[in-house]
Amino acid sequence: MFPEFRSLITELKGQDPRFSRLFQRHNELDQAIKNTEMGLVAADGLIIEQLKKEKLHLKDQLYGILRKASVS
């Protein structure tokens, strides 16, 4: 995710608790989605859709933080 911001992501994960929490939650959702799509965890389409929407919302927030931090 966001390879152009790789070093900034590392920096923010260590310095910004909010960014770190959002990043961690994004990764948790990513794994949960993979697990449901692979059939490792039972879930219906609605649950997967909700997980994907939350993940996308977090990605938007993370991108906004990265953009703001990159111009500072």
C-alpha cells in the first residue's frame, strides 16, 4: 500500500499514534477479508462488503495523513 510513501509510513508509524492505529486496523481488515474469501472464516457477502468498505475508508484516511505529512 502506497509504495511511494514507504519511508514516510515507517516514520509515521513510530511517531503518530493515530496513524499507527489506523494502519494496524487496515492490516487487520485486510487479513480478515483474505480469510473470509479463502473460506477460512465463515462470512456472508454482506459482512465481506462491510469489511471492504471499512478498509477503504481507513485507506482514504491514511492517504490523507500521508499527503499532508509529505508537504509539511
